[in-house]
Amino acid sequence: MSDLTQFNRTITNPKTQEYLQNVLSEKKNSFVNNITALVSNNQKLQECEPLSLMYAGIKATALDLPLDANLGFAYVIPFRNNRENKIEAQFQMGYKGFIQLAIRSGQFKTINVTEVKEGELIEWDMLSGEVKFKALPNREELKTIGYAAYFRLINGFEKTLYSTIESIEKHAKKYSQTYSSSNQYVQRSSKWNTDFDAMAKKTVLKLLLSRFAPLSVEMQSAIINDQSVITEKGNKYVDNDTDIIVAEEIENNGNKEVITAFDEQETQTTSEEEKDAPSQEKTPIKAVKLETPPIFS
């Protein structure tokens, strides 16, 4: 049986169809069409376990984010699980997806993330977190020295997070098992290597939101499930980031390469800086067992 045939049998199974109807309701038909087209056009995704593809696609649909790599909102990524000797589908958010969810919440007046060029950092107060920048006219020709994310809420609260390129790279090497791999092929295939700019922007923006922003239910779900293999028993994370799950984002070449991980650990987000955030109702971000009912029981 071919991999595509196995996927088609799974998605057309009556129990699967009943499950999708219960979970997605009126979105069921569009989900089936979209995930089928996505898998049919990608050999690597066809090698993934069908149920992991289903759960990743369901999460994107639940967040109302399109699974189109050209749009950059969310992705389904093939990932080799060497421990269990199989290929699974991993759900990943794009940084554009985080911005989209922030806009939908109605709490953000402004939100942005950008690279910072040499000479553009004017002042950085590490105690207050206030940072001042000045864009230079020839910035495209200048060396990137860091990344900054910013938001301002409707109620006036605003926050900026700036991180040097050195600290971001150290972060990536510490927590991304593909980027820190001793296997050169695996290391070169890491999106931290092929698309560092997009990866850095996402990491800074996600860290800013998870620490300081009011998190809608959708945003909490996106942060918790980002870069995880979703199963009926909970989430499995490719990288072991104890601060924020590093995002292996794929832009134009999305869904084309298998990301190999050598270990898997569930993680819990903790941060000393959360103590400085404004008082607000906020659910801790941590790896949890999701209420994902089994398709086949």
C-alpha cells in the first residue's frame, strides 16, 4: 500500500469522517479538501503517519489559519522521529500567524517585528525595557545586529523586546536540535540555517507575546501547540526549549524537507521576566495534555 493510499483510506474512513464532523462542523469539507491537496502534492508529507497529519491540520483549521506555505501563517511539517523510527507531521505557526491572531483579539492597536541594523540602536534601558531606534536610509546595505518586536494595546500599555543577534543564535543552538546537530546535513537543513531572519523574527515576537501580552484563547493554543506533534495523548515537541519552543518556520520552501530530531522532551515555559508583566488574567504557557479525543477507539 502506498503512503498516499494509506492517508486516503484514513481520511475517508467512516470513523474519521464522523470525528471531523463533530470537531469541525461546517469546516469539515473544506478541511478535507485542503489537507488532501496538501498531502497529495508533497511526497514527504505522504510518508507521515496519517493521524499526525490530521491532528496538525485540525489545529490550523481550528485557529482559522490557512495551510499555504506561500502565505506564511501556519504549516504542517514532516519530521523524522528517530526514537520511534517513523515520520510524523508537526504543526508550526508562522510569525504572520501570531500577528493575525493578535489582530483578531481586538486588544492590539499596533504590533510589529523587525530586524535592527548597525547604527539604528540609539538607547537600550535594560531595567525598564525601553528601547529607542532610528531607521537609517541605507539600512538594506547594513549589517543586522539584532531583532525587535513591539506591541501597543488599545488600553495604552506597550512593550518592546530587543534581542541581539548573538543571543538569538545562542538561543537557537541551545534549543534547536537540528541547528545544533553534529550531522552537517541535518544542521544545514535547519531553518535556523536556511532562513535565519524569519526564524529570529518569530522567536522574538513569540517571546514578547508569551511574556507580556494578554493572551486570547486562540493565542494560548497557538503558543502551546507551535512546533509540536499533536497526538490524542498530548503534545510532543521536537526541540527542548525551556523558555519558548523555538519555531522551525518555513517560508517559500514550506513542507518540502523532513526535519530530523534526535530526542523529544515536553517543555514548560517559565520566565523571570513574567514577574514584571502587568497584572492580568493569563494562563501559564506550558506543555499540556490536550483534550484531543481519539479518532479510532
